[in-house]
Amino acid sequence: MFEEGQLYSPVTQHDDGSVEVHLSDNHPGRNDAHYLARRGEIAGAALAWTRGEPIPVIDYTDAEHEIWRTVSHELAPKHEKYAHSEYVVAKHALGLPTEHVPQLHEVTERLEPITGWTYIAAPGLVPLRDFYGDLGAKTFNSTQYLRHGSEPLYTPEPDIIHEVIGHGNQLASPRFARITEAAGKASLRVETDEAMKFIADVFWFSMEFGVMREHGEVKAYGAGILSSTGEMDEFGHMEHRALDLADMGTLNYDITHYQPILFCAESVDELEDVVGTFFDEVDDDLAAKLRAEAVERGLVEAPTA
């Protein structure tokens, strides 16, 4: 099941005002004092920010711009080869810079005229309901830090490359943007944690790790795949299942490995009909009904008392 806290390194603000980011033991930057300090500095800027104020501007270093440049150039030909045309067209419409890290206000200035979405700063983890509630208001909470320079093509956690190249380009598609907004609005209708997790899991297997057929080939449209060179090399070899809400909302998965099971839409129309309609209509009762169906079909074990 989806556990958002696993995705981001915890952030602590100490009594003296300093900010510490707690990287996992296997993080490439775990023993890099300079990187740790930089992560704390960037997280601190987001923590100090108040909504309604200008988004924090990060003075990115030459090394950070080089990471963005390296990843952008690696991703570009893979997008042309592996991404669904809905994403590719949106990416060209958004026209993100490839030679420097964009500020979040720059992303908003490009994205808002296309689909009405805006970006705001987050230090790392945003509580699940807050994150999705903002999606319902066409607002995306984004980190501003970059992955460690020793492994520019790998990150164990979402960074600005994932949030902007992955999701920003996706949100420049009016059709993908509407599905994402619907997921956010769905979170405001449900009361139980189980229903909220069900929504988040369907989102994971669609807008994060979704694939779709196009001209007889399986293409990617999920932000998690399209912001990762490794995922793009691997997703075509994974098991591709038809869209199945009961399965998507209950399937266990490990975020630290490539996704071995993906759900494949036949078209954008089918994605809207199945996933988009689910987000438009889901409430606590429907989520519970779909989970009961998953139990009945043997997709998941019945909860223990």
C-alpha cells in the first residue's frame, strides 16, 4: 500500500532555527556534509515560506545546474521514444529550460496559461490529505532540491527533477491535468484513511506509474517513469495488466525497486473513463466496495480483526 512518508527524507527544524534533513543510510549523499547542509538550507527556505508570499527563490549552484542539464539531456531522447504522445505534446507546449534549474515561479508562469496549475514550495513530505487537497485546487507541492551529484541519473526520493520534469510536463496536458485535479477533489470527499489510501494507490498506478497503448506499442505517461531513465528502460519488460480499480487500489508494491506490475490503458479515453470517472465519483462507500471486491477475488487478504 501507498506510504507517502517512505518517499521523502524527514525534515527537522531545531530550536536554534537550523534545519536538518535525515537521509536514509543508502542515500548517495548520506555522508556528504556539504550536501546535507545544502539540503537543510533549501528545506529551510520552504519551511520559512508563507502562502501568499512569493515562492522562495533558490540560488542554484553551477553543480546543481549541471545535474539538471545532464538529466534533461538524458531524458529527452527517451521521452521521444518511450513517452505517450499526450505527454510529448504537453512537454513541448510547456517548454521547460534544459540548461538550468527553473525556479518554481518560472514553472507556474509557463504552466498556468496552459492548464491553470501553479507550483508551490515544499520542504519534503507534505501530509497526504494536504497534498491531495492542493491538487484539487490545481496546486502542486514541489520540492526544490536536486539529487546527489555522484549519481545524477538516480534518486531514492522525489526531487525537483521528478516534480517538474515528471509532473510539470504531465500537467501541461489538459486531459492529464483534469484527472489529477479530480484525484485531489476526491480526497476532499472521503473521510476514512482506507479510502484516502485507495485513492492514492490508484493515483500511483496511473499518474505516477501509468502506461498506455499507442499504435500497438506500450508507452509511458506516468511521472514516476518519465522522470527516470532506469524506469523508462525497464517498464516495457514488466507485467502489464488492464485497468482494474480493485487491483490498482490494493496491490502491494515496493517503491525502492522498479515496478514489476503496471496497469495499461488502451487510450487516453479509457484512462478518463475508468480512472477519471473513479476520481470523480469515489466516496468512502465506493472505496470500501472496491476493496471488498479485491478481497473476494483473492487480490488481497481480508483485514484481520
